[in-house]
Amino acid sequence: MSIAAHQGELDIHLLGWIKDLLDDLLGLSDWAVVALTGAVILIIPLGLILLYFSQRRRGSYDSAGDDL
């Protein structure tokens, strides 16, 4: 099943309700939400890259697949 095969229409009322709910819960301005979302988008890949290099430098990797 593919997301690209999804043909449903956009529910404007649902998106508005979700936005209002998040605004009420978080109490952040629109620009703060944009900045927070952008920070999360940047931090996740950078964190994974740092984790990869720290594991590679320590030499702690699983070499069980090399015995085949």
C-alpha cells in the first residue's frame, strides 16, 4: 500500500481543528511553531549522523553479517 495512492480530499475543518487544539495546548505563536518544526527537522538527521560517527570511531558495530 502506498501513500501516493491515497486519493482522499483534504479536510480543511479537521486541519483547522488540529491547529486550534495545538495553539491552545502549546500557546505558541505561528513563527515559534515554524522555528520548532524546523529545529526538529534539522536536529534528527544531525543526531543520527553524530551517533553514526561516534559508533564508528569507537569500533562498536555488528560484524555478524561479515561471517556469511
